[in-house]
Amino acid sequence: MPPISATVKGTARLPWVLCVLLCLANASLQFFAYQGALDDGVENRSSPSSGDSRDYVRRARQLAGAEPAGFKAAFSDGFRTPGYPLFLAAFQPVSAAPLRAARLAQILLSASMAFLAFLTLRNLLRGFSFADWKALGGAAMVAGWPPLYHFSPILIAETCSLFLMALLLWVLSRRAGNSPGFVSWAGPSLLFGLLVYLKPNHFLLLLPLGIFLGRKRAASFILLSLAMIAPWSVFVSLQNRRPVLLSTASDMNLYLGTGVAQDPRDANTLPYRFARYAGFGEAERAPRNLGEAARAVWREHPARTSFYGATKVLHGFGFSLRGPRDVALALLLAGSAFFAVRLGRRDRGTPDAAWPLLWAGILLVTAFQLFVYLPNQRLKTVLFDLPALLILALGIFKSGARPGIKDEFSRFSGKARR
């Protein structure tokens, strides 16, 4: 019969083993579900007409070409930040089917989010009974949330962004475990910079992350983050002979966000219905200066454009209520809001109170993007879903529990060793 201490150690490892199996199961399910889309084509059944995918792949091939000026040729227009094309280009010299390899890598990255969620929740639940098992429950919630895995076979930056967001949340959670060092100090800035290089709109996370880190660390976080993106800003500004912070695409997105164009495939969404009701006109041709045209729409129709922006926010969080998917998105918002308020009251005056505040900051950043730019739920999925799921898990597993109670297995293990 094995000694009691060995049995306890084995039991303590069980949540870790189950979490690894959970990630493997998630990856296997994705491989099965997307088996017809894991090819080497730019477009497939998962993204049959993706202009973004074509543009990313074109730039990646320019980067991987033999020309010394590949980087300049790929990014001198400033329309895309270089993060995702660099990710795709990395597979060009190492695989005969580089786009298929990129899709497979994206499945593995997305499947690992459940393990990162486990590590994050384990840090945040330290001191509570059965913390590892509760963290495993939260990881299962992340593994079972389909929108997080929708982008795995699609050649756009969303899956890489989701993975970096999961990694960022884990690094931020290390503060709860009092783990000083390079990762805890510089990690948030490095990951924030990488997120911005993937998608420029992630720059808006700078403020909520700075608030989360507090007065002692906010200044160094902001300075290091700005230093991370400064080389790109200088490059793209010099290439375009005007100041450009991150991307020249913002004017186009701002213009489209005013409702000048409606896709008939979105006829059952709130923004489309409001545009029809309010008599939005279709633009015959795009003006030369899209940013100025967008600002002109706001000046001429401020109330109408604001109401349209509000419908975009509601649609982004599922309130078009087109079916079970939208209902699930709306319930995620409602559930995470309920537990964020509850956790904020419960943890007031402690470091853990920063997490509901971070959730609220990300919610506001997401709502702002939807209000100003496109009525696209993928903006919300990338930024909001993972933090919302973590808040939901924290709220559920902290309910009725008292902080300061040591993990039962750890306590029993200590007695067994004595």
C-alpha cells in the first residue's frame, strides 16, 4: 500500500493532468470539426471570401521573399501592423504547406488557452479550499466556449490575439501570488506591445491595464509599452510622410462605422434594422478622404449616428437575439456583470478588487470600438470573452467561500509529512 503522502501528492497532481487532457480534447475536437478547412489555400469553407486573409497572406509572402526590401514593400502603406504577417511568414521556409501549418498552429495555440486559464484562476484562487479543482472548472468553461475557437482555421489575427490575451491575463495574475521578477514586471508591456502589433485597436487596452497595475507600476508599464510600439510608429509615419500612430486603416473603419454601407446578409441584426428605419443612404462611391467624410457624417447627423452606434454595441454583445448564439453572448455579459459587481464588493480594499475593475475597463474599451467602428462581434470576442469567462468562474467559485482557508489537500499533505 503506498504511503499516505504519496497518495496525497498524486491527488494534488490530478487537476493538472485533467487540465492537460482537457486541452488535448479541445484540440482533437477542433481538428475533427475543421478537418475540411485545414488545407493550404488562402480561403476555404471556414472563410470563403475573406479579403483580410488574402491581404495578410500577400504581405506574409512579400516578407518571406528574397528581396531585401520585403518589410518595406509589405508595410509601407501602414494599413496593417506587422504581427500577423510575420506569424504567417515564419511558416514559409519550414513547411511545404505553410498555410496549413499556420492553421494547425492556431488550433494548438487556441487549445492552450484553457491551460492558461487554469494557471490564472489557480493564482487568483490561492488560499481557497480546492483551488486547483475550481481552477479546473474555470478552464473547462474556457475550453467549452465555442466563439473562442471559431477563428482557428481562418487566416486572420484573432486566434493569435486570443492566445496573447490569455497569456497576458496569466502574467497579471502572478501579482496575486507575489511573484516578482522580470516576467511580472516587463511581461505586461511586452505582451501588450505584441497585441498591438497584431491588431492596432488593442492599443485602447493601455488605460485599463495601467489602472489595473496601479500607481507604482503604471508609469513603467506605459513607458515600456510605448517604447515597444515606437519603432513601428516612426517607420509608418516616415513612409506616409505624416504622423501615423499605428495604422492608416482607422479612417476606413471609422467611415464604415457610420453606417454608409449595409450588408444584406446582416438584415436580421439591430444595426441593419435601425439603418433601414432611419433611412440611411448608401454611399455611391467612397470619398477620397474617408476620415473627414466620417467626421462630416457625425457633424451632420449626431443623434442618428449615435443611436446607430448604440445598436452596434447591443449587437456586439448579442442583443440582436438572432438565435442561441446571440442569447449565449447576452447571458455571458449579464452573468459576468453580476459577478463583477459582487466580486468588487466582496474584495473591496484587497488586490483582488482590481480584477472586476479590469473587466469593466475591457468592457468599456470593447463598447467604444463597437460604437465607433464596425458592428462586428469578433471585436467583442477577442477582447471581452476571455476576461468575462474568468470573472464568471471567479464569481461562481468564490461564492460562499472564505479567503484564508488553505487548500484541503495541502493541509492534509502537511499533516501526513509530520
